[in-house]
Amino acid sequence: MSDLNALFDAAQANSKLLTERPDNPTLLKIYGLFKQATQGDNTAKRPSFSDFVARAKWDAWSSHKGVSADEAKRKYIELIDSLRAG
């Protein structure tokens, strides 16, 4: 396992240990980076306008289109670390 993958796994674990719940925009950024890092570009059809949560998640993921898995992992790690530092 590479160092990046080990750090990414640690950041995933640390995301569950945050002392304060992040605000919704930050949660969506975490979600989008995680999905980009683990699944690549979003190829799913955009959810309907009436499904607000699914649409927000889809938009968050799609906002990282074209970002490599390694770069998304680095950004995810940095974001979780910044939240832990408070």
C-alpha cells in the first residue's frame, strides 16, 4: 500500500472522529472528493430537481471532474486535516 493510500485511509477514519460536525457545504466537499478519489469522474445521470439531497451530492462529486484519484486523495486528506486542526 502506498503512503498516499495509507494517509487517505487514515483521513477516512479521522473524518468520523471530528469533534464538530462540519457545515453542509463542507460535508458536500468531503463527499465529492471521496467519490472522485475512489470512483473517478461521475458518469451517472443528474438526479431530478425534486431530489435535493441526491442532486447536491451529484453536483459536489461532478465539481471535481477531471481531477485524478491521487489529487482528490491529497485534497481530501488536506481538508480532513484542516478540520481536525480546528
